[in-house]
Amino acid sequence: MRKIVTIIGTRPQLVKVAPVSRVLRKQFHEVLVNTGQHYDYNMAGVFFEELQIPRPDYDLGVGSGSHGRQTGEMLIRLEELLLKEKPDAVLVYGDTNSTLAGALAASKLHMPLMHIEAGLRSFNKRMPEELNRIMTDHVSDLLFAPTDTAVQNLAAEGITRNVHQVGDVMYDAMIYNASVARNKYDLKRFGVTENAFFLATIHRAENTDDPVRLRAIFESLMALNADVVLPLHPRTRNRLKDSGIDVSTANAGRLKIVDPVSYLEMLLLETNARGIITDSGGVQKEAYFARKPCFTLRPQTEWVETVQAGWNCLVDVTTERLSDIIADKLKDTPKYVENLYGDGKAAEKIVSHITDFLGG
Ligand code: UD1
Ligand code: UDP
């Protein structure tokens, strides 16, 4: 059996690897490597359990650090283990520092590199994710693009060989888990009721690391005059503290801040919310899959199809009133365009292309 080393390490990568691993392991020997970029139980462990992700063969335990230190530590350990494992190919996901470290380690060792979620671009090079994506795509040998836009983005950079449009693996994950989520958890835990609350998540560095933006975001959420459930990413929790922004229950009013929730709890919240406010890449798509209007607190998005379809709008809370934009948007429901991100069978398509590329 051909051997593939898969490298993951953050929350969204755990969601993405689950459906792919399930199919990949029918035909390949997968060696799973967890860099440990995310390590809290509610950012990592609970996802392994709920999504039944196989136990990693390697836990690198790299943890947090500056970009250079974190990526560098990963690179050192990944190089060692790739030399030992001698895989037929290396598989990476998305755009995090774990992705970039995996891409650099594999490509420098001349091991075929495969990238899932290739071709995404925000055209904002100040985002660490944009740099990670560009660099990973340019050293990848087999590229799985979720959308036509992603294929075009790659072509514009001269990458046209071994590029396949397969749809989005997060859609596979959501379809597989949606009914389980409904039966396992209850909205009562969050003190909200169906269609009568907003779900919010905020964690992007460009929002959290700018105290003015961060304050404007939380003030906008507190001013909504509606229940808002916000599972708080640890990066954001730390930055709120550093900036002295008071989000205590006494001050936050109807903004209910909770610890990060599990994937199944998140699906329950997403599918029952009135609307979703976020800066997450994955959550923008999930809002669309759940047919919920999304308000993305960023100047641009990689998931342009959600905006074009009328289900997502970009909001700058430093110049616009979030409450007005939401009220306006909720007046009508746009038409739903099916299969913008594939048909929920991205994992099967990916494995079939890997088989063609590597030979069974
Ligand atoms: C990373 C990715 C980002 C992705 C996000 C998903 C990079 C450059 N960024 O951002 O693209 O959208 O993951 O959630 O790779 N922390 C904890 N516990 C944890 C993990 C993190 O407390 O389990 C705290 C630490 O203080 C850490 C900070 O969060 O310094 C940021 O974590 P890090 O993994 O560096 O970046 P994210 O913001 O999570
Ligand atoms: N998610 C979750 N619990 C949370 C917040 C997010 O399960 O408290 C899930 C979310 O449903 C999606 C993924 O994590 O599947 C997105 O990860 P994140 O927003 O951290 O990263 P991004 O997609 O922006 O890289």
C-alpha cells in the first residue's frame, strides 16, 4: 500500500481531515501527524473524539509561538519524521503555519506535495494565511481547489498542472454530521431559542491584534439588541484582556460569551441561528451551507461565491453600523444556489485523483 503522510494541527484542519481520512484509508496507508499548533481540549481533543479522527501517529506538541518560532519548530520535526517515514506523498490542508511547515518540509525533500483547499486568495498579503497559501500552492504537485474561482486564481499565478476542482471538504463534514448534532445537543445550554439569536466568532489576527478594531467589533456586538452567542477563541480572549475591553456578563448585556464549542455544538448553533457574524473562513461557508445570512467582519473574503450569491456581506464596523446592515439584510431572503461548494463528495474525488496521481 502506498504511504501518505498527512499533516494537521489546528481546529479547522481537524474538521477537514475527518471526511478525507475516512476515504483515504480505504486505499492508502495514512500516517497522521499532528503538529499540536492547537492544543487545548476545546480547540483540538474534542474534535478528535467527536469526528472520530484516527489517533495521530505523531504528536509533535509544537504549541504556540511567533510565526518564525512556531513554523521553524514544526519544520525541524517534520523534516526528521519525513526522512524516517519516506512517504510516497505528503498531504496538507488549508493555510495555517502547520500547512506551510508541511509544504516546506516535503518540497525541500522532493516528496510529492498535495494541497487541499488550494487556490484561495484574499489578495491581502498582510494576512499570514495569504502568505501561507501562496507559498504552499507554488510548491504543491497536486492541488485540490474547492471552487472555479480558486482554479482561476491558480491559473493567474501560472499554476495549471495537476489542479482539480473537487468542491469543499467542509461541506462533506457538515453533511455527515448535521443530523448527529441535532440529536446530541440542546440549544437550552446556551440560553437561546431557535431563530432568535445570532452566532458570532472572531479570531483573525487583523481583527484581534488591532485594539481599535477589536473594541469596535465587541461594541457592535453588544449594541445589537439581540441575543448573540460567541464561542471565544483563546487568541481573542487574550487580546480582549490586553486591551482592557470589558466583556463581563455585567457589561456585555445580551452578548453571551462562552468557551470554544465542539464541532457538533457549533453545527447546532449555526443551523438554528437567525444569522451569523464572523471573521472565520470555515464559518462563512458553513453559514451558507446552513442557509443563514452571514456578516463577515473583514475587508475581503476568499469565499467570494457566498457574497456573489447574496448570502454574505462584508462589514467594516469602524465605519458602518452592524445593527443597521443586519436589519437591512434580513428584510429579504436571497435565492439559494445549490452546490456552490460541490456536492458533498469532495473527499471521494480527492482520493480518486490521488490514486491516479500516485497509482493505487
Ligand atoms: C490559526 C491560524 C489561522 C486559523 C486559526 C483557526 C496561522 C498563522 N493561523 O490562528 O489561519 O484561522 O488557527 O482557529 O496558522 N491558543 C491557546 N490554545 C490553543 C491554541 C491557541 O491558548 O489550543 C492561543 C495562544 O495564546 C496562541 C494564540 O491562541 O498564541 C494563537 O494561536 P495560533 O495557533 O498561533 O493562531 P490562531 O489565531 O489560532
Ligand atoms: N468551530 C467550532 N467551534 C468553535 C468555533 C469554530 O467547532 O467554537 C468550527 C467551525 O464550525 C468550523 C471550524 O471550526 O468548522 C472553523 O475554524 P476556525 O474558525 O477556527 O478557523 P478558520 O476556518 O477561520 O481558519
